[in-house]
Amino acid sequence: MLKKAAVMSALAIAVLCLSAISDAQTDPGVQSGSRGTGAALSSVQSDDNAGILAMFNDGQSRFQEVESVSGAGDTGLGPRFNSNSCSSCHAQPAVGGSGAANNPQATFISTGVAPKDSTPYFVTPTGPTVEARFPFYFNRNGSANLNAPNGGVEDLFTVTGRPDAGSCSLTQPSFSAARAANNIIFRIPTATFGSGLIENIDDSTLLSNQAKNLNNRLGISGTFNHNGNDGTISRFGWKAQNKSLHIFSGEAYNVEMGISNLLFTQDRPLPGEEGGGGSGQTGFPSNCLNLSGKGYPEDTMNPGQSGPGVLDDASAFANFMRTLAPPATGPVVLNGSTVPTSSISNGAALFSSIGCAACHNPTPGTTQKSNITGSLSNAAVNAYSDLEIHHMGSGLTDNVAQGGAGGDQFRTAPLWGLGQRIFLLHDGRTTSLITAIRAHNSRGSEASTVEGNYQNLSPSQQQDLLNFLRSL
Amino acid sequence: MVRRRGRVMRWVFRFLVILVGGGVLSYALGQDSTSKNAVRNGGDFSTAADGATPLVKVPEGVILVKGAWSSASDSVTPLPEGGSVSGNAYQNDYFKLRYPLPAGWGQQYEGPPPSDSGRYVLAQLRPEERNRGIRGNILITAQDLFFTPLPAADALQTLTFVKDNLESDYKLEQLPTQTKIAGRSFGFMAYWSPVAQLHWYLLETEIRCHTVEMVISSQDTKLLESLLLGLDKTTLPDEAGLSSGKGGGSVPVCVKDYASSRNVISRVDPVFAETKYNPVPVRIIIDKQGRVKHIHFLSAFDSQTKAISDALGQWRFKPYVVGGQAVEVETGIMFGRVGSAAAARGQPSAIE
């Protein structure tokens, strides 16, 4: 009897130990305490370069405007769009950030934003706010045409049936067919805090980092994406496909909200809607053009205004993002208790030692002298990114090429602000840091060895690393 | 009268057929021209209701849309990235290297394609799932010395550079020193991370003008010692050595800068159809008559591959002579944008 009890006890202990091992690491999760994220750069707050604070405030206000198709107020939405406001996507943990916990796209049908559309199968109330792309065009039988790469954004919604959209009637892209053909990928919004600092790092600094970083024993060799117009290093977007914040905001205004502007001057049909993939289509029908009734571009400068009001929206957005302060680090709460600072500092050291910092460079450089405001001059950019593009392997590939980046190449995602991000990786497939780290290991990934180093750490070391990441 | 009446009736019938048929046709046309909501197949739209043809799906987890990638002018000549793990060994025909894997180890995933700085991930080995009690990595890489961004001409210089530029996270355990692996000379150094308690052992030799590096890492130093001993079972070519790996024998001799003006008799520059901004490192094998026999693009877009192939096919070199005999020679040329680090070291460039 005693012997049996001893065996049972041993078994119970073994089970407990196994349980402890499997639960040994916990992602502390999204840190809810305020870290002051979303504020202006300190020099902007003190109006260094008189008028810059007014410009920030104006841009922040416009960033939150809800656009209509026509009528009074802010117009130009559509005919196709993913959302009707910048801040509806860039919301977490503050205006300018990444996707929020509650996806506004899930309400667009019921609230009349897109009254005649259907909510795409992948849009859920608590899922990530997304844009969708079809890597390949369809053949006429619904197959993916693997010889015809597409990759352009397939806007989720149309203005069909809105009272301010006249007779314009459009069909949503074939999302269900795309799912059936496994021909759909997603992207989530990137956070824009501190982006003015990223914009103001000189190319020579990045090139010097790259040369230095090639001396690693991790199998990592990144490269840069370049702007096709002038050949300089581009740095915004999931594949570093956008050169500047002006380009970034102008493109998003056009692609995500359907609003033509001074940088992208025409309404944008879907890739196949203007003949891509041999569809034979020739763009929007005439009753879907100039829906605002104001002519093109729908967003333009306002010469009759004074102060920041003279700017076009796309410029105001860019100025707002450019002058947003970088995210501050903060304490980490895990299971209701504040994590000791020693754990976070140990995690920071581990992050560097095992090779994460080879790509997620804590400080890729200091900015050049800025002609905008003092805080953008000679400032350390603690972005945790080398701004290079790297092969991330078959597990993360989205088979979308952008500029010089191929289907499996992504910009090293800046990790500043990670502590308060909800959805992770380019498509928001996970909310778990542990899953995101594991996803770095797949066929053809440059990060497999570093992921292996992470797996070689002890459970407590791994926990320190996770705690550190949520402190960012 | 009856006959005439019948003829009239036939005309009336024909007229009705035309009328009704035309009406149906115009109705159909009208539907087509006015129904803007109808889903059209092709482009971004599909009803996917054909049913007659099997649906072609995008294969899961396959990189189909590639950026700059590696390729070669033929599929027969071995390539540095062409090695693989099979039969419990890593085998590479280009380097004539065979490494029997330790028991319980395997390659879960192949590495990335060669980089535009000439770096290869040849194999990345881990304990297999069933063997999770063991924790460590074995990484086998190669660096093309024609395109290296490091100021190092051979394996020992490379290790010395690593030692001199070791990141502050690490402490040296073993200064670069010479050792023998499977009878060939290697450089060896070791360092560790006090915070991660991870140790790295680096072993480096030179084959065909590449440094070939084996990086073993683990928290378990006994495991490292065991893995180190296991390396002695590696098969290597005769040329392998700290600074001796310059090809020859059954493979071409490798010579840096052979594509310089003193050896090129005639050359045609590639005409690129579009502007790209990437470095395009290219290794070529020149035959005994001075013609380009084989082209290996380490990293190039398809359009660059075509333009460079067309051009190199027209280049003529002085035959490379050893001991009075012409022999095949392997060299490197950098097309496109030369990386900043490489440019600073005066790497061979097609743009002279």
C-alpha cells in the first residue's frame, strides 16, 4: 500500500513538473498602463520651430476625421476602401498606433459605412484590423494563376448603397474564392510612433551598420529595399517599400480609404479591375468617378486657409506621424505582479547575446540634423530594427513582392512599442510573443539559428526575454 | 391560294422567330451591359463555380514570388548552396564536404538563399524533436572570399577579425589558433556569453576561395566537446586548409580578380531593361579556351540574370595557364550596385 502511494506521489510530482515545464514561460501580454505613448516630440510640445505644435495638433485632428463619400465635411471616401479614418486602424495604444482590440471593420455593414457589402470572412469583432491582398490573379475558373503575380491591396468594402454615393455600384473582391484557392494574405497596420526619427537616419549610417553586422555567426545577411525614383534606402511599411512618411500617408489615403491626393492623384481600382491578370476590365465605371463632386485630387491644398489649415490632408498626416514621440519603455506586469527590473535588464542582455539584436538593432543610429524640429536632430533612434529586409522563410512568406523585396522578405519590424501591441507579425496571426518568436524558424529563414538559440535558453531566461520585450 | 397562304404563314412564322429571337438577344445584351454587379471571373474576381476544372490552389508555405535569388546557367555543375542532408550526413558536392551528423541530430529547415554579400547558410542542424533533452545548434556557413565584406583574405584572417570585433556581449574562451579536423588545417576559436551561459565554438577553413565555417553552440560544454570530436569524421577535399583552399585538381583553380582588364580580351556590358539597386555577385568558370563555361548568380533578379548571361556569353579571356597547361579557372565579378563595405575594399566590379 505504501509502495503504491509512493509511486502515485512520484507520478503526481512528475506530472506537476511537466506541467511546470510546459507553462514555464508566459507572455506577459499587452501592458495596459499608460506610458505616455501618442504624445508629440518634446521639442514640438515646446513649439521649437514656431507653429510646429499647431501643425501636430491639426494633423492629429485630421488623422481622426471620419470621411464620407460626398456632401459637407470631409469627403472623397471610396469608391473602394478598407476604412474611413486613419485612426480607425492606427489606434492602439493611442492615435497613430497599430490595430485596436475591437476591429471597426466588423461594424461597417451594420452601421451603414458599407451597407450593401458583406463582412469578409476574416473580419471579426476582436480580430486584427487588416488589409487583404491576393498574391496571384484568378484564372477564369477560380484557380490561382501562379504565373500571374498580383499582390495589390484588395479593398474590403465599397460605397455601394450609401446615400452619399449616388448610383455607384461595385462588387467586393472574391474573398471566399480566394480562400478556396489559398490565394489571400493579410497585413495589419504598422505603428507610427517615432517614425520621424526613422525617416531622419542617413543612408550612410544604415549601410555602415549593415557592413558591420555581416560579421555574425548566425547566418544572417540582410539587404535594403530602395526607392525606385532616386535609389535611396526606403524604410516604411512591412517590406520597407515606402521611402518617406509623405509617400506612406499619400499611398494609404489612396489605397486604404480611396481618397486621391497630391501624391496619388487618381482613384484606385483593384489590380484586376483595371486590366491586371488579363481581366479585360478598364477601371471604374463613370458613375463611380468623382463621387465627391469636387473633382480631383479629392484631397488637395487649401490656399484660402491660414496656418496648418493650408496643408492638404496627406501632408498633415505625415507631419503628425513625423512629430509623434517614440514609444516609451515601461514596467511590466505579469500575472498581476510587477516584474523586477533585474529580469528586464537580464532579458535585454539575453536579447543581444543570443542574436536577436543582429536584426532588431536596439539603436540603428542617431538622426541627422533636422530642419523640422529639435527633437529630430542628433537623436538616438531606439527602434530595435536595422531597417533591412531579411528572408523570413516559408512560414512567414506572403508571396507579395514590393520594390526589391521578394515574397519572403520583410523589413525587421521595429520593436519599440511592442509592450502595448496586441496583434503580432505582418498579418496579425498571433497575439502571443512566444508564437511570434517560433514563427522566425521555418524553411529559408535567416532567423532560424537565433530562434534555436532562444530554444536553448533555460525557462527562466526565456521568461526574462519575454518580460524585456513587453517592457518596450 | 392555299399554297400562297402557306407561304405567307411561313413568312409570318419566320418574322416572329426573328422578332422573338432578337428580343431575347437584345434582352440578354441589355442584361450584360447594365448588370454592373455581375461577378466577372478573372483578375480579382471569381465565382469559382466552374467545377469542370480542378481548382489550382496556392501551395502552403512555398516561396513562389522571389526577389533577388540564386540561379545558375546549368543544372549539372555543383553549386555551393546545393548541399543537403540525407542519410544522416550533410553532403556538399561543390565543396566536396561530407559531415556525418551526430546521432539524434537533423536539419529541420534549410537556410536562406545566398546573400548579395556572398554568404551561404549551408546547413543548420539541431537535435531532433525526439531528442529534446539535448540543446544546441550546429551552423555550417560559407563566405565567398571574392565578395566578402570583411577585411580578410583567408580563414585565419577572418577568425582574427571576429576576435578583434567580438561584441561586448561575449567573452573570449579561446584565441584563434590552428587545429586539424579530419587531417586538414582549421582555425579554431571559442567565446561565450556569461548572461546566456551559451558557448560558441568556431572552426574555419578555406575551400575554393570560400571560408567554410562550422559554428557549434550550446550551454552544455560536454556536448560541445563531443560535437567537436565528431567533426573529425568529416570528409574534406585535399585543398581544404587555413589559407590553401584555392581549388585545383578535379575542380577549377579559383583566382580573385581574374576578370580584370589584363585578362579580358573582349567584353560586352550587360544591358539592363530596368534599374535595380542590388549588388549582383556572379561566379564564373572559364574554360581552357577562355570562354565562360558556367555562370552562378549568387543573388540576382530574373531580368538581371538574362542580361548578364547574354553579356558574359560574349566575353573572352586569356586562358589561365599553370605549368604550361591551360586549366579551368573560377573567378567572381560584381555587377549591379557594389555594397558599400565591398566597395571600400576594392572588390572586383564589372563597372571599372
